[in-house]
Amino acid sequence: MNVRLHPHAAARLIERGATEAEVVSAVETGEKFSAKFGRTGFRRNFAYNGQWRGRHYATKQVEAIAVEDGRGWLVITMLVKFF
């Protein structure tokens, strides 16, 4: 499966605490759901057991919002939740 990141999504990786590999993994193996504007969302939980902004979290959830084009999935944006 071909998964590409839009420049907006790529620029947000570090500030939101995800890696490109995690976003690609979410699209390839995560839970698929409907998103706004006819887009598709993908969600996957990762074991984290680390600190993010001064607090300890056990799990990191990566959500990728993407559109399918003729070449595969283009990730428009992504969100990260820690819990």
C-alpha cells in the first residue's frame, strides 16, 4: 500500500509527537473510520511508556486523516493522543 504524507502532515509530526513510520502503520494496519468532508480516518494505538510534555503516558494513539487518490493514500493531517 502506498502511503504519502502531505507537507502539512509531515510538518506536524514532531510538534504532535509522532513519527512517519507510526502514521504509515496507522494507515496500513489501524482501524478505519469515516471522517469529515468524505475523507477517511485511520487510528492505531502504540505502546508508549514514556514522557510527553512532562507527563508519563502508557499509550500513544495516532490518527491519520487521508484521501485516496490514484496512487494510494495521501495523509492530509494527523493527530496524536496520549493516555
